[in-house]
Amino acid sequence: MTAPDLDLDQLSLRSLAGDPAAESALFADLRVRFLAIAKRRVQQDHLEDVVQDTLRIVCDRYGERKPGPGILVWSLTVLRNVIGNHYQARSRERGRLDFVEELPAAAAAEADALTGTVFSETRRNLERAIDEVAGRFPRCGTILGHLLRSLDRGGSPQEISTRALAAVQSEEPDMSRGGFYTALHRCRGRLREVLVRLEEGASHV
């Protein structure tokens, strides 16, 4: 039998024994199967990354898998885990950018004659809220201040947050990316509380 005529478990055994044709046939077959499944679960622009990550993990670990399910069942479990991790990572990234998207666009906008008063009031409230948070939580003041200045420079949420991270790291070299976004999550909650109070106070005037 030629390598393509073997089932996947046989291909796996031959591949582990050092048969390059079997290895090539095994991973070509798995790639086709992964693509067929992943394209129904992830966006097209992330499809290749998910499949390649899965193939890499399978290649690295299939020789260590415990006896039990065949290579296909085991590999599809790996694919499911990679897809799950992909969505968790995207969810975390969206959470990291939420604060930037929530900041009023008016804070960085050029005010025209008609809407300038509204924009100015929004900006003042935002700056007052950041100052109040900074008084109780200095690190939050630093992070939120850099984020607001980065917002003024414009760009996508990713660009804005990346600039703010770089600015904070210039002052705190030990600040990791993960630490920055963890701190930002706490700081934006504190800022929201102050903004709500300021807006409620203004509505009662």
C-alpha cells in the first residue's frame, strides 16, 4: 500500500517510525479536515492561523499521546481547544479596547460653533473624573491620562491603547502588557463611577 492508502492511525504509526511519505500524507489529510471544520467556526481572516496552530501542536505532541482514541479524534480535540483559545483571546482583546471605544469621541474632536459647548463640557467632565480618580489611585491617573492624550492623537483603538501602553512603560519599565490591561480594567471601572456621578450632578443643576 502507498502512504495515502493507509488510514490515519496507520499513517501516524509509520510517521512516528520515520516514514516521511506517511508523515506528509498524515498532515495533508488532517489539514483538509481542520479547514473544513474551522471555516464553519472562525472568520476567514483567522482561519489559516487556527489551522496552522493546530497542525503545529499535533505535530509537536502526537508522538506523546496516550493510548485510546485514534489520531483523528485526538487531533480534533486539539482543534477544538485551539478554536476555544482563539475566541478567548479575541474576547480579552475586545475587553482591552472597550475603554478606548467608550471614551466619548467628543473628547478628541474638533468642536465646531454649534456643538462646541457640548464637546467642551464632555471633555471637562472627563478630565475632572480622571483627576478625581488620580487623587485616590495615582497609577490609574497615569494610565488614564496617557490614554486620553493618545486619544487626542487619533487612530484606531488598538493604536491608541498601544501608544498609551508605551507611554506608561516609559515611566514604569516593569509594567507588562498584561499588567497594563489588568490595571486599565480596574481604572476604567473607577472612572465610570465618577463620570456617572458628575453627569447625574449636572442633570440636577
